Amino acid sequence: MGLHQDKNEQDYSQPIVSFSLGLAATFLMGGLQRSDPVHKLNLRHGDVLVFGGPDRLRYHGISSVARPSDNQSISARLNFTFRRVS
């Protein structure tokens, strides 16, 4: 999923909460403009990412998902993202 902002809500005071399950992925956190520098963060199985306040409207996305290793029983990635929309 490329860089995007979650801005379908009327109220941005509530944070975005994201749960990662399965394969690791590279999360991208940019700035308030699409052209701002991007920082990479490795998300692993069980990681929880919360961003809100002044960071709530930062561009963000996933650049890649790791391939499963031979000794890994997990072969997919699931992400559950929660945000208040009303």
C-alpha cells in the first residue's frame, strides 16, 4: 500500500491503531506533505503501532512484506487498523 493519509473522518483527534500479524513488513512514515522524507520501520508479528496528535495526518504506507523463511509456519501478513470515523 503506497503512501496515503487516512482523512475520511470529521474529527482527527483520535489516533490510528494498527495491529500487525504474520510476516514482517516495512512501514513507511512520511511527513504532512507527500514529498517529505520517509522513515522506515520494521513491523513484526504482534507489533502495535499507534499514531495520533500532530502525527495523525502524516503520509504512511507499507513498502514491502518479508518472504517467509523455511523455518517459519506463517506465510501471510494481516493488518488490523482501527480509527474512529464518526
